[in-house]
Amino acid sequence: MRITLHIWRQRNANDAGKMVRYELPNVNHEMSFLEMLDVLNEDLIAKNEEPVAFDHDCREGICGMCGCMVNGMAHGPLPGTTLCQLHMRHFKDGDELYLEPWRAKAFPVVKDLVVDRTAFDRIIAAGGYISVATGSAPDGNAVMVPKEDAERSMDAAACIGCGACVAMCPNAAAALFTGAKIAHLGLLPQGQPERQQRAIAMVAQAKQELFGSCTNMGLCEAVCPKEIKLEVIARMNGDFIRASLSGR
Amino acid sequence: MELNSKSPSGPIETRWERHRFNLKLVNPSNKRKYTIIVVGSGLAGGSAAASLAELGYNVHCFCFQDSPRRAHSIAAQGGINAAKNYHNDGDSIYRLFYDTVKGGDFRARESNVYRLAGISLNIIDQCVAQGVPFAREYSGYLDNRSFGGAQVSRTFYARGQTGQQLLLGAYQALERQIGLGAVKMFPRTEMLDLIVVDGRARGIVTRDLITGKIESHFADAVVLGTGGYGNAYYLSTNAKGCNATAIWRAHKRGALFANPCFTQIHPTCIPVSGEYQSKLTLMSESLRNDGRVWVPAKKGDKRAPSQIPEGERDYFLERKYPSFGNLVPRDVASRNAKAACDEGRGVGETGLAVYLDFRDAIQRLGASVIKERYGNLFDMYNRITGEDPYSQPMRIYPAMHYTMGGLWVDYNLMSNVPGLYVIGEANFTDHGANRLGASALMQGLADGYFVLPNTIGDYLASNKFEKVDASHAAAREAEANVNQITQRLLGAKGKRSVDSYHRELGKIMWEHCGMARNAEGLKQALALIPPLREQYWSDVRVLGTGEDLNQSLEKAGRVADFFELAELICRDALDRNESCGGHFREEYQTPEGEAARDDEHYAYAAAWEFQGVGQPPLLHKEPLTFEYVHPSQRSYK
């Protein structure tokens, strides 16, 4: 099938950037989306044109490295799916696709579709952990965790840190990402001692990174490839408010 | 060269304890004066960097991805083994040790494996304390399952995302240390050379992948936790970025490379669909618990699977291995699938696949039970292939998955280059010739959390370190080397892309040094690879510059190293005239077609010394002795 791509090309952070049109006359419907970009890049190299830079690694939907906007949707049109797991059979002959990098002040464009997401790492470094030095842990079964709590914690822990939530949010908020970590650790007994401090520190860091505030639009939930639920944001807000009231 | 494994003697149960006691310690207040470089941020590198920083060392950690959380440990699905015996089903440290030595087909070091089995207990404790959301029973206690044919339930898991959750645990511990200023993190920074000063590893040369800046970093010890080299085969279950550059360039600086031919093929992967295929996706081998593997009995039978009557199907694993059936080990399942396809009985468009059929299990148990057990895997299969495994059989084919070989290390995890430590999949020690399911995560974390932090202090406390900086001749030479490689790749201005060469190399490797090998094929590969490598250097086309993000240039350097490594893999495979574990030489099999080991001549680790590109490497042997687990022949009939 024939696909027309319009791809954001930007040499580096200082370049203005622009959309460039590419024609792909022979796209196999069994290809993954990224394999289609591989084919485009091979074509470009053959024509002595620099290939399109895009982030990707595991191509199994778990590393969180890939992702771009496809016709305004983070990771493309298929719900619960990272860009690498999206296949061309979901498109039709003659489709025109507009590919853009994640757009957010906290995610500056590095090149073409590649952005800098280290702000997420700094949010985790601010408090997204349980402080336990190697060697000091009690027996694994000394801490019991109700099955339901473990499952809900795992639901939140499934976040892959891809940044789609930020890219889709009109406020470029990192609430789903931050809330997911706060919910993951806050639902476990091990995470209780640092629970309030964690919420304060992580929320403050997100603000410092210039992520916006959450206004409950829910677009993040709609595009999250791991289907993290909005309720993690409610948990974050709850922890944050409790911590603020108790003066921590 | 004398290979001293520093493996302790005496009763195996107390070897690690006695060894630790004999190691020198670094005074706590002096630890901050030592700098340690950790390359790689997966389960091994991430856990090591965090733990070393907790001890007080000054740590610099490097990864090529945009964040340490991306490392490919994240993709491990099944679980992590630990000899907790929570199920009272007869498990013990000794049994895990025994299973690992036997599963490795008697090509691993007993002392290391016993230590690994013992530490497995601490790993689970540590990960639970970090908040890894392991599966729980209704009581709130940890759940276990049996995995990969093990007869005890010792595998801990977090849904099908165990690797992800364990990695996030290590990553969070690492980020905590970064936040505290104890670790300086260098993401999107790739190690391109090792700096060796007076015979000791003292630093690395890196390229900043965004600015292209080539820079030297110095330390008192260098730790490589950079994973395996499965991508030498182009198509593998590894992430696209996985590469052997760090270990290979360290090898070229003198570190011995051990058992490169010990590679593991995973039997249940989604088959190749076309020439554009960029990687292969693994599906947990738990699928073989209920799925039946078959191909049409007749050659070239192109009917849809539902049109092939029962009598015209060949359930070849059940037929050949009546007692283990579809649950034979990975290597046996893989080889038999290949044999069926080689006979022209493969299925699907390419003929390079066999069926994994759930029809009978669905009839017996109902679709809801199958959905509960494998729902996420069925969804994944459906997403990739567009086919529904509830109504038609899956198509599967084996794929390159894990590499047991790696840089040679002693019991302290130090290579033969003093001050260079190698951990996780990047080293060679614990899995022998074949790795058991759910043991990779265990080894990566054992090395990073518990072994290295204990052993590295001995080296630091026993040596004096004069200051080294970028003006040192060794650093200047290493930087010049890296610059020269970059310029050569950019300057070739040839006709073909990096990927086209990588794909061609991969095909040679898969064809001649894949699931089954023979002397003739290996010699052919050794005749094909060097001229292709030469052509690569003069004909590769890398566009753009070295001064900004250039993904083609990154790949080009890695593929250059795969060319050299591929040659070594084939040499090692040709040199090892026996079949063992993942290394199956067709000339050496039992009358039943099983791997025939030759313990008399090959009970050693083959550690190769680099002698120059295209020059035959020098073989050093570390003899392996088995005082506890006595070598026996595997049988799954």
C-alpha cells in the first residue's frame, strides 16, 4: 500500500525545524510502524539524504524509548499500544500521516523525532523510591501484601516512562507519570514510611521541570500504552494534600 | 598466560563466606576517595552502581539510552529464581546449584554457581523491600511458579513483566543515589574504548551521542555491565541498541573473551514475516505447557491448519520425546523445529515456522482458563501478527536470545586486566553452556547487588593509584583510536547502509553458527566474514557528521565490532569439537540425536586472547573440575 508521511525534521535543539513530505509507495501491511520508518531511512540513505532520527530500542513495547505523535495522537491510533507495537495493517492505502515529536517545554527536541526526557529521571530521583540500602532487607515473606494491593500497585508500576501522557496533555502535565510512581509505592506497606515526603518532593520536582498542572482532561489515560488509570493522579493529590496539611 | 580463577577450595557451602573474610576492606571514610566507572545500567550495572554508591564510593555510570531505565533487562518476562523453598517442595540452595550446573551442561565453575544459588535468597528480600510488586497469594505471601521444566516452584514473578519491575527497583535505587549526588549519571553516552595504564584499567573513552564529543573519563576501577552479544546475529530478541562494543573494545585492550560460541536460541518466538524484519519477539516458554507443537506430515502441505486432519499432522516433539513431549529444554525444542522446516514441512508464508496449537487445551479447559493463563501473550501475538490464537494455531520459530559466553572473569568478577570487572550477561561464568529459564535476572542482580560490592574493595585496598588525566599517553592514544574509527566510518562514503551489512552478517551467522553447527559450515562462515568485513570498511555509507546525534554512526561502530566478534564466535565453535548446551555440533551427537559432550577433552572454559584484526586469537584454557555435581548425559526421551 501507499503511505504519505509528513515528518518533523529538525537538525538540533537550535534549529527551527519543519515538516517534510515523503512518499512510501510499497508499504507491506505486516510491517510494524518503526519498520516502515526503517524502510524510509534505507531509501533516504540510498538517495544520500540523512535518515530520520527516532528513538526506539526493545521494539516489544516495554522499554519506553519509542513514541511520536501520529496525526495528533501519541503512539498513533491504536489504544494500549506503543508505536513499536503498532502495525501497518491498521492503516489503509493512501493514508497521509503526520509525525511529530513529543511537544512539551520539559521535553526539548534533540533532533527530528527525538526528545530529551531526562526530566522524568529527575522526578524519580527526587523521591520515587524506597530508601533501602542493599543488604538491609528482611526476609521477603516478613512483609505481607494483600493480593489486591499488590495487583493495584502492579497496575501503576507498569508505567514505561515513555512520555505519551505529557505529549498528549494540553498542559504538558506529568501527573500520570508522577502519580503512577506515587501509587505504585504508596499502595505497598514498604512504601508507607516515606509516602508523604515522596509526594511533596516528586510534585515539587515536576513543577520545577516546567511540567504543567493537571486539570483532569484525561487525555493522558486515553493514550497511555500501558493503560494507567487516572485514579493514580487522585492518589497523588490525596498524598500531596495530606502531606501538606501535616506540615511535612 | 596463567588463568587464576581465584576459586576458593574446601567445602562448597562456606567458600563464599571464607573468601569474603579473606578480602581486604576499604576504610569507610576512604571510600569516597575512590572513583568507580560503571558502564551499563541494566540489572547488573544499575544494581552495582547503586550499591557501590551506598557503600560510599564515588560512582560514574554510563548508558547509551536516554535513561538508565531503558536497559534491555526490562524486557525479561518470566521471572527470577530463588531457592527459598517457600513451597516446602524440596528446594534448597544445593538443588538450585545442582540444577544450574547440570542445566549448563557442565561447563560452568562450581564455586560461582553455588555462590549464585545462595545469594538468590537475598535478592528476593532486597527487591521486595524496594517495592517490587511481586505476585502474591491471597494470604499476602509471595507466590511462586515452576518454570522452564523445573521440578520445584522457585520462580518469583510480577505478571509477565518481572524484568521490568526488577529493573525499576534497581533504577530507583540508582536514581536515589543520583539525587544524593553519590552517582553521576551519563545517559546517551557510549563507551568506545578502555584506557589501560600500566596494565590496569583506569578509564574509558566515550562519545556523547548528542554532541558527538569524544572524552576520557578516569577512575580507579572500571565495571562493565553491558549485556550480551546476541545482536551479532542481526535478528534476535535483544533490543535494537544492544551491542558488544564495550566488551569487544575491552577485549582488544587485552581482556580475554570466554566461550563465545555458547549462545542460546529461544524456541518460542514470533517468526520472521519479511526482509524488513528488524527484530524478533519472544513469547514466554510457559506457552509450551498447554500448546502442542506440530507441522504437516507431508512436505509442502499448504492447506490451512484447520483443513489438515489429525492423521496428517506430525506432533514431532511428542513423537520423539514421549516422556517430556512439548516440554523438552529450549535447545532440543529449537533444533527439532529447525529440522522440520529444513525437511520442507515448515508452515506460514516463509515456511520457517511450526505450529503451536491450543485447540486441544481450549477444548479440555475452556477458552476462559487459557485466557487467564496466557491472555497477555495471546494479545501480544495478535497485535504483531493480526491472527487470533484462540481460533487458529500460533506460528513460532526459534530466535537468538541470550549469550552465555562473555569476558572471562575470576571468582571476584575481575577480568584478566586488573581493575576491569565484568558483571551480568557480559561475563561468562555462571550459566556454562546453557542458561536455565529465570536465571538471567538472578545472575545480573547477584553480581551487582551482592558480589561486586564485596569483591571490588579488595582490589582498591591492595593497590596504589597515581593520578591519571587526559594528558596521559594511554588516554591520548585511546581517544585517537576512537577518533580514527569515527573518521574512517564517516569517510568511507560507500554505497550500502550499515543495516544492509549487519543483516548480511546476521544471515551468515544464523545459517552457519546458529542452532546446529558443523565444521564445514563454520569454515565457510570463516571464509565469508573477513572479506565482508573488509568490504564494510570501504563501502559502508554513513551520512551526517560526528558532531551531533547520528544514529547511523552509532550503529556503524557497533556493527564493525560485531564483524570481528562473529569471527571469534565461529572460531570458538569450530575449535570445540563436542556438543554441549547451546553449542550443538552435528558431528557430535548420540545415536538418538542428542548432544554428545566430550568431558575428557573439552571440560574447560575457552578464553581467547586478541592478536589483531584478522589474526588467529590465542586460546587459553581454564580447566573445570566438578567435585560436587558429577557429569552425566542429559536425556529427555
